[in-house]
Amino acid sequence: MSRSMFSMRLTSLRKARDMTQSDIAQILGMNRSTYTCYEIGTSTPGLTTLCTIADIFGVSLDYLVGRTNVETSPEVEEAIVSAEEMQLTAAYRMLNERQRRAVRELLKSF
């Protein structure tokens, strides 16, 4: 079975950003094995996850699923998130509510 355009683009986008499957799985809040299934083409994510993946990589949903070869639109370019921002988001999600509140208070001081 050949890999889908989605699977190939997903792998390519991740590698271009020098990220591991575990990095992306953590940001998505899923097991690495689930994410790996997306890359090898044995499973396809739902619409919400597809949209989140497109946002993570800063590409349009149409590009991600192979409907166009144009990676981004002007709206998507404004929403591009850096690898560092993704890692910070993943770390924030792992905090308990008290720790999150402390981070928010710290950020308000800037």
C-alpha cells in the first residue's frame, strides 16, 4: 500500500522542522504510536486534529491533505508557530492548575 499525500507531507513537514514524532505527539496530546500511524498511513486523524496539525506546521489544511501545492495562505502565515513556542505550549499543558496560574501571573508582569 502506498502512503497518502497526507502521510508524506506530515513526515516531510516534521523533519523540515527538526522535530521528532514524540515532539509532535506531545503537542497534540496523544501517544507517539498514534501519531506514527498518521505518518505511515495506517490511520487518519479526525478533522479537529487535522486542523491542529496544519496550525502547528503553519500550512493550509488543503496543502496538508494534498489538495494544493501551495503551503500557506496569508492568514496561515500570520499564525505560524515556532518550534520553541510549540515546546513551551507542550510544557505548559503538563503543568497543574496552580503552576499554570503562576506562569500566567509571571507573564502579566512583562
